[in-house]
Amino acid sequence: MAHYDSADLLARCKLYAQRPSTDASMTDPNWYSLLTEAQEHWYEQFAVHCPWAIMTAPTLLTSADDNVTYDFPDDADTNPIVPMHVTIFETENGRMLIPCTYWDSGGDYVWEGSHIRFPGNVAKTFSSGPYARFVTPPAALAAATAPSLQPIRARKLIVYNAVAMWARRGGQRDPKVFDELETKAWYGDPARGVLGLLGELKMANPFAGMESMTGYDISPYQMIDTGAGYPLP
């Protein structure tokens, strides 16, 4: 059992719920169903707040209709992936394409779930592309299928959420203590200056917000002294 792998998450759920290792009222597959839902919930939150933590590498999109649309790949169950967050590029290291509506010819592409289309349904070819970086919805957790939420230490959120759902089943137990553990792990204790995972991940790269300004003639990065006796170009 490795740190925060499937078996570890299952063991932690039973520990917090104070359930025996063999439990007729809550089988291991039952726990994995709740852990699957919990990981999906936290993927949704990460896709909004810190998508970089679970983003794919640049992936080539392919077309099956003469370049009218380009498809995201299928998942492990051969279902078309509908990304939770996406950025499209003209080539692997080329210009970022601008999303728009179907009737707006001023943009580059229209996102339609499992594929992209071009304004006015016009076919478009690429010399080497398009490429996408995106957040893929997670696979179902099981004994043989590991959790994928990153960073690994964030997986405690999956445990707290799963045990809270267990407590809510049929309204038989009070989930408050597990909700509080989840909230504290995510938000920390701001009154005491303690950052939770949300603050930690957002501050992991404090200059990330300046990415939006790198297209200007004078970038804010140019004002930073590298220590080598000259500013960044």
C-alpha cells in the first residue's frame, strides 16, 4: 500500500468512519464508488481554481470529417473526452487559438464538448496541429485503478468528501465533522494565517498571473533583475 494510492484511500475512509476492515454494511466497492464521486468533485474544483495541477501535456487533436471538426481523444473506456478546462494551440509550440461563438468570425474556434469546430462551419487545415492542453475528467477509482488527483497530498480531500457522503447516506449520521476536515484542508485557517491547499496551490507560482501580459511590447518581466547584471529580455 503506497501513500495515497487506492488501498490507502480506502483504509483512511474506514479509519475516519470507524468501520471494520470487513463490513457487510459498506463493502469495498461501495467505498470506491464514493471515492470516485469525491475525486470527480475535487477535479471540478481544481479545474476552476488551479487547472495547472492536473493539466495534460500538449495533445494532438484529430479530425474524422475532413477538418470540419477536431476531436479530443477517447478515455480509457473509449468514451469521448469532454475536457473540464482547455486551451488550444495552432501547433505544439505555436499561437494560442482564441475561442469564440459559431457566428463570430473574429475568433478561431468553437468548443463543442468533445470536439472543436470553426466559425461558420468552415473546414480548416493545420500544418501540424491543432494541439490542446486540457483537464481530463478522472477515471473511476477501484482497487486496481489509482487516484489521479495531483498533488498527491491533496488526495486527503477525496477521503474527507467520501466519508462525508457515507455519513449522509439515508440521513443516518452527522457529516459535520468530515465536512469541517474537508473545509479546513482546502481553506486552511485564515484567521491564524494558515493557508490551506487552495491558497498553497494558488501561491505556488506567484507570477503566473503575469502570463496574460507577456504579449505587450514591454513585459513586466523586463523589470526583474536576474542577478546576472542585466534584466530579463
